[in-house]
Amino acid sequence: MCGIIGVTGDEASCELLLAGLELLEYRGYDSAGIAATDRSADPATSVVWRERAAEHAGSIDHLRGRAGSAPASIGAAVGHTRWATHGPPTEVNAHPHLDCTGRIAVVHNGIIENYRDLGAGLAVRGHLLVSATDTEVLAHLAEEQVAAGATLAEAVALCLGSLRGDFALAMIHAAEPEVVVVARRTSPLIVGVTATTGIVCSDVAAALATTRQLFALDDDQVAEVRPGSVVVRDRTGARVEPEPVAVSWSVQRALKGGYPDFMSKEMHEQPRAVGDTLLGRVQADGTTEIEELVLGDDELRRVRRVVFAACGTSYHAGLVGRQAVERWARVVADAEVSSELRYREPVLDEGTLVVAISQSGETVDSLHAMREARRRGARVVALTNVVDSVMAREADGVLYTRAGPEIGVASTKSHLAQLVMVEVFALHLARVGGRLDQGAVVSVAGDLLDLPVALEDALDRRATYEAVGRRFAACENFYFLGRRAGLPVALEGALKLKELAYVRAEAYPAGEMKHGPISLIEPGAVVVVVATRTPLWEKVMANVEEMRARGAAVVAVADAGDEETARLVDAVLEVPHVAEICSPVVNVVPLQVLAYTIARARGNDVDRPRNLAKVVTVE
């Protein structure tokens, strides 16, 4: 969601801040701001320079136009892209926020849950709070500690004990013009250095152009970042060595590369993302190896239940994982929405393995679900695309996808990599547990290894998918149906259409339509059905007849060359035939293109849909 960037030293400049904010745009934002100290001014009397803008997608360009008023000699600077939580997306609510003196500035991700109580106390003590945000109290709390004689780092450390919630923050102070102080709890924050520069950011993407010498902070650690140095202390004030962060991709991989938008580029990268995720994990002879999983064979054999916990698109991957684990490993499996799992008093114990799925490794609901699972005695594994992310560091083991950086807000290639990774894990669990004979293991391994070629085939059909999308671009009511492995595909297709095209799109198990939702079907409705050849094909086609009888247009995801299905529907999205349990990896592709095409036809920004953020770091 929100993005933080900060810098001090030789590289400190408005342009570096703005370039960093542009690299954080993909996380989603509705306003932005920057602030800086002046190292040539008198530190005893100078104030922080600040500019903010609430121009939605144009905020950063607006700030660039105002950057000429910045100090000529910047000491330390912070920048922020805001995704509104407390208070509307206005300039007064945009970060950075200042204290009463104008000498302390703060940017912040996450939520300070007790900000109202803190703000009420500050008001009683004479502070004037001017925004509707939870963030502003941080600047005033630090102001009180500094007035009592604390350094900025000491002030931040003293404030942490009074804060409830999940957050990452960065502060600067005119009296210490070359220092950026940062702290975090749950929300991610990275610090880095070069010989002459210090940098802080909420996402490594914003730092890679400056340095790869990066470090992660643990909860309630405070870092004092100066030109060329970082000092980290824990909540007791003891100095600690921060954890190095490994980065396996470059800034160039996060560029559009000639495509009209990131979503197009990332859809076309899906065969490589799937192939890279499979590489070395599955062999043609059925051998499986997941080095980062850490959990040994004996530990896996003791697992009696697997729970996939995730949100949004990642939850749909969890639904596929549930089916694969049950079918191949014969272990009881569930898929849970993370925000519900945490608060539902779940039955989790030492025989349970919780697999928390998050592309970013930062999703706050899934992180808390992991923590709740561990509190109840379960082992936890993170399935993520980001090495050394918060969830990866806290988990007992990791299932890394290898999708590379994904900039488009609507997940495409990382979702397919998640689908493949849950299936690799399920096969590994089945092989270790001896629940599949060797012939079956080899067969499943072959099915998985065939997926990159099948995806190339599907993407080669993009023009026909786009034609179907243009045909139905003006429709306002879509229903997506599927059975068994087709249900997660239907759910993902509906979500993509809602995210990108802003139309009503609902997904149901096909057999559930007659239990209520069928009352909504009328002429003008479009029903998209996953109708590839499975043992349930005849039942699916019976549902198709029910929809057509009520006047709906039916679009089918069907096996290439299946003329019988084509005769029974109004339009076909053909895909190459693959094994049923692997089919979601291929079958979701035409639904991605369908949503993309309808969104573009309606003039929508497919990379940054309204109201959405790439990384969800608030509950």
C-alpha cells in the first residue's frame, strides 16, 4: 500500500526521492509528499522543507514541479506515497506530517490503532493536530521527547512503547540534518548504505538503483541512518546487527520492455515464471526438492492437516493447493481467508501445517494469521515471491516462487507461480508421505513440467481471447461458474474482472446456481463457465443449459478442438488440454485477457485500478 523512501548523504536530492516514489507507484497511492532538512542552515533554528500533493496518479509529477523550492543543500529527506485509510486523500492528510515546531517530519505506513487516545492527550498538552490521519500523532510525540532532551533516535524509541498497531515510520529533524531515523512493527522497512549515503525504503525496488547493501529490521528495532552508516538498536537500547537482505533481480526487470503496460508484459512472462518456479524442484523421474522449505521429511510425515491461509488472488491459489494436497498427499486440507482465520478461534495444533500465501510477503492479515497459528502450536510456512520478506523471515520454512518483480496491481504471473508452487508442495508432501506410488508421482511430475509449453500455447491464442472480450465489453453483469478444479479459476476470473473493469462479476460453484443465484440470470447477463473436459463435464454442461434457457450469453473456457462444447455456448476461450489438477494454471489465462480487454475497452488503467493497492499492509 503506502510507500516510504528516505535518503541522507551525497545522494540526497529531491530527484532521488521522486524516482524512488515512482518505483513505489505500483503499490497503489492517492497522494504523495516529500520533506527535507537543510544542512547549510542553522540547526538550532531551521525548519523542515515540505511539499505535498493529492493529485492521485499525478501527485509525483506535481511534486516534481514544486521541487525547485527545495533546499540547495539537502541533508536528509523522506518521501511517501499514501493509500488513504484515516481521512480522505487530500493534501492536508498527505505525508509527511510535521510537529508543532515544523522541525520534525514523519512518514508512516500501517495503522496506529490508539491514535485517538494519543491525539486527545496531545491536545490537552497544547499540541495542534491539523489532519485526520493516525500518522500525525507520531511527530508530536517525538516533539515532546526532543523537547525533554532526547535525540531523534531516542525519541522514536521512547515513543514505541505507547503505540498499538502495525507500522513502519521514518523521521527527520532539522536539528540533526543528516539523520533519518526509522522503526517498524510488522510493516516492512529496509535500510541500506553506500560509502557516502544512507537509504531507507519500504520496498527494495526503491533502493536498487542506489545500493544492494541492504538490511531488514525486526519488530521494534530503531535504526539511525547517516551518510555511509546504519546503527540499529533493539527496544532495550542495545546495539544489534541487522539482517542482510538478498536481492535476486534488477531494476531492469521491473521496466515495461516495450509493452503498453505492465500487465501485458507480466502476462507474457508467465511461462518463464512457471518454468523458473519449477526449476530444480521437480524432476522428470518424480524427484522433488524444496530447499527453502527447511522442514525435513520426518516433520512432513507428522503433518495431519494443512491449512492454506491467504487473501484475494492468493486465496484462490490456496483453494487449488487444498485440492492438490487432498488428492495427492491424502492429508486433510483447508483454505482459509487470513483475516477470518486469525479471529475465528481456529483449531490449530502441532499436527497442523499452515501455509500462508502472499506475493509480497507483507500482507498484514496473512502475517497475523501466521503468528496466530504459531501461538496455537502449528508450524508455519510462507509461500511468497519476495526473498527475505517479513513473512519469509518469520516462518519456519519458505516456498519461494520465482516470478520476478510484478508491478501491475492485479496479480497475473505471480498467481500462476503460486499455483505451481502449491502443487509442487503437494506432490512433495505426497512423495515424502508415500501416498502416491512411483508411477503416479512420475506422471504428476510430467504434468507439471509440461505447463510452461501449455502456457505458451494459451498466450498464442490471446487475439481470440481479446475478440471475445471486445464482444462483451459493454455488459454489466457477469457470472463465473466452475466445478472442482474449475471453481478457483472462476473465482479468480470474477475477481480480475471486478478489479480491472469495475463491473459486477460474481463467481459460484456451478451446482450452487440453482440454490438462489439463478434468480439473477436474465437476458443481457454473461455467464463464463470453466468447461474443460473433466469427469464433471456433463454436469457443467447441464448448468450451461440452465443459463441459456434464461437468456444469458455463455462463454466457455474449453479444450482446444472441443467442437461439442463450442456448439452449446455463445463463445469459446480455447486452451490446451492439461491434467485436471494442473488446469487452473492454464485455464486462468484467457480470463486474465478477458478482464484486461474489457478494462482497456472501458478506458481503465489496468496497471493501477482505482481504490486498489499492490501490497496490503493494513487490516
